[in-house]
Amino acid sequence: MGRSAFVFTGVLLVTGCGRGDVAPASASSRTAAVSRGENGAQPPPAAAPASGQPAPRTAAPDAAAAAGSPGADGEAPGDPRIDEIRKKYEEIQADKGLSTSEVRMVCPGGEGSAEVRLHRKNNTVSRVELKDHAAGDAGSTYLFYYDNGQLIFALNDAEPFGGLTELRLLQRRYYYHQGSPILCMKKSVQGPPDEVESLLHKAPNERVDCSFAPKVQRIASVALRGAEAIDEMKKLLCPQPLR
């Protein structure tokens, strides 16, 4: 599929960023498919919505993060690295003094789009929200958390997949220490649209291999740079021409 130039619109939202965030109980955040149509990573929810199904979930990112924050379900018990990630996560979530800027991207030919919100304090980005709207109904939402510019935690939720009577949610999350993934988790549920969020919150977490963690890390690194990383974001998020 052809891809021409990106259309980026930078929007400064001079807003404070604390929104009733809930600190993580343990290592449980929402992470979904890293690549469109891929099944199985962790932080935000699950696949792509089918036509005729309820509108995509629009819960506040902070609520989403709280539902799957680092340090729950007894994952990696006693691992001081996970404890440190949780501590930093809680600090970021509790900070009400973050300023926010937004960048919007449209892929060539309407082959998808993305919205990136960067949350800063003293010109240092500590959290990024990325909504990746793939062509059609696919897509996913990422929440990235940084410590001094280095990714420490990522939640990924795929768009809900299903119809009016049943939805499937997939959530993945990734933990990083000193630039390398140390724990990757996922959970997946399906059920009635009005119950599936609660089911996801209660579902057990499953350890998975970290084969997708490097790509998540690349996306997080590009998102951290905002509008200046247009070309890199295009390569990661927009459809590439066939060779």
C-alpha cells in the first residue's frame, strides 16, 4: 500500500495532567497487540471492533492504566526491579503538575492515523499516550512511562473485537529495566459489552515471551520525540509499500 507524506498537526494544550489516576496494585497493566492483527502482548485491551458493535472504549487513560498497573496479581514476587517500576509509576500518576502537548498524524491515503499526547514536567516527558488508529477497525492504545527518558513500563490495549452481544478484549503490558524487557504479561477475555471491562480487570495475568517488547520499545522511543520524529513514526505505524 502506498504511503506518501505524513500530515502532522501539533497542538499545545497547556493543561495540567492529573486526572484522578489510580496507582498500580502490582504488575498489571493493559497492553494489547503490538502490531495490527497480532494476538498477545499486554497493557490496553483487545483486537479490532467489528461493524455494528458498540463504540470503541473511550475511558480516560488514567483509568485504563489503573486497571492494569504494574505490580498486581503477585507477578515477579520479591523482584526489586518491579517494585521500583511500580514506585515510579505511582509518582507519575500522582503528579498533577504535568503539562500536555499533542501531535496528530494522518497516514497517506487515509491508511490510518495516530494521536500522541506527551505529558511533561520541567521539559522532561514522563508519560505518553499513543492512540494508533489503523485502517479499517483495527488499532490499539499505548501508555508509556519513562524515567529520565528511558522506558520503564508500557500498557497496550487492542481495540475491542466483536459485536453487539459479545466483545473480546486483549491487554498486554511490558516491564523494562535498564533498557531491556524483564517481564511481559497478557490477559484476554470475552463477554457481554456491559460486563467485559469488569471481566478483564478480574482476569488472571499470563506470562508470555517478550518477543514483541523490542518493537513496543521502538514505538515508545519514537513517540517520546513527538513531532520531530515524523518519519520514524510513519515507518512504524503506517502501512508500508509492498516490495
